[in-house]
Amino acid sequence: MTTRKAIATMIAVTSLLVTAACTGQSPTPTEETADESGHAMTVYHDPQCGCCGKWVEHMQANGFEVETIPTDDMNRVKRELGVPRDLPSCHTARVGDYVIEGHVPAEDVLRLLAEKTDAAGLSVPGMPLGSPGMEAGERRMAYDVMLFTRGGEVDVFHRYEAVDQE
């Protein structure tokens, strides 16, 4: 890390901690406080679900620093984080101010963060075969990554076409 980046990071972290101490709020990871190797992400998942771990590995391989929190009450997590009822999947993540629901590819999360899109988050509803964490060789179902807003709007963020090669 360059000296300038190290100083900027220390200032950002110190500022966050001082603000948190003064307001009584706990600090949350942001792009500025994650080290330069990636974005800080918290993933909530059912401890019995195997595909969630595979998705976490996909995110880590793409530079995300992931903290996992197993929970038996995923419905509560989804409700508290504002996941729309018609967009659920098996795991839910927070990165910066965004919610990431299900098997969203890392490239789409990185695009969301880079564009600083005015949205609540992204979702890949269900568990489509061939999405990250649901790999099946070279086969992939067609699926959409959905962008959702805090106001309840939903739109296609990225469309993945089916691939049927074995």
C-alpha cells in the first residue's frame, strides 16, 4: 500500500470510528474501509446450505473480503434488509449500502459498486443452474440479475443466456 493510500485509509477509518463513537452507532464496512484487495461483504446464510459457501468462494476469488454469518432465520434477515418478497434466494449479503440476494455474479456486484447505482441492491431469484455457486460444468440456465430500488421498482440489470455444453 502506498504511503498516501495508507494515510487516506487511516483517516477514513479514524473518521468512521470517531463518528460511530459520537453517535453511538456501530461502524459498518464500506468501500473506503476495506483494504485495497477488495470490498468488505457480510453474507447471511442457512448453515445447512452448501451452495452458499460456493458463492462465498466465488466472491472471495473476485477480491471480496467476506464475513459469513450463519442463521436459522433467513426470512427475518431478508425482511430487515429489504429484499423484495418476489426476489428471494438462499443467502443474503451486504456490501457497502447495497443488498445482494442470491447467486449474483461478482462482475455484476463490482459493476453496481463502480457505477454507484441509486438502488437498494441486486438479486438472482431462486437458484439457477450455472450461476455462481450453482455450477454444473459448462451448462447454464438462462437467468436475470434483477436491480431493485428502495421505492419498490425492479428492472433487469444483466441477462445471462442459457449455455448447454457438456
